[in-house]
Amino acid sequence: MKKKFEMEFQMKTSPRVLFPRLSTPGGLAEWFADNVIIKGNIFIFVWDGTEQKAKQSYIRENLIVRYEWVDEENVFFEFRLKTDELTGELAIMVTDFVEDDEKVDIVNLWEAQIQRLKQCIGL
């Protein structure tokens, strides 16, 4: 059974720059997948020629976006932007689901993906 987990990454940028890369097909294709195609509210993520479909089930501009996998019930990934009230620093909270024996691999994958995202926005 998959369990929910969260990771936090500091991002020295603004929500206005970051959010389109989390919520649009073009933005996601820059760093998250090889290609992203949208049909209605279904996002088709392509990695190495393999497609996975997710529904963009929730979005609040510059704050949060959630994608629910079409082929798995109650399993999603989510990006939530959080600004520290004192320092004004922006962080991205990534929520995902993973089997216990896959957690290390998934954490490493997210760390690599977020590095690609940072490179895309010049961080």
C-alpha cells in the first residue's frame, strides 16, 4: 500500500516565475517529463515513450496544484508553494505517494527533478 510523504525544497524565486512550471503542460515539459500533452483537464505525462495520465484536480493560482493519477485511486502528487512570513523565502512542498521499499528511489528522483527545475529557472 502506498503511503503519503512530503518533501520541502527552498526556491530563490517568486511564485509568479515558479507556478507556471508546476501547472502548465509547457512548464512541466521543461523539467518534469519528456513531454506533457493536455486533453481537457487530463495531463498526459510522457517519459521514455511511456505515457501516464493524471487529472489536474485542484489549482489555486501561485499556491497549489494537484494531479490525481487516472489509473490509481486516491493517489496524487501535489506542488504547494509556501512563503516564510519572516524571511520571505519561497519553498515548494512536494506531496507524493510511495511504497515503503521504493521511498529512497522516489526521494532521489524528486531531488533530481527539482534540480532540473532550478536549472530551468536559472537557480
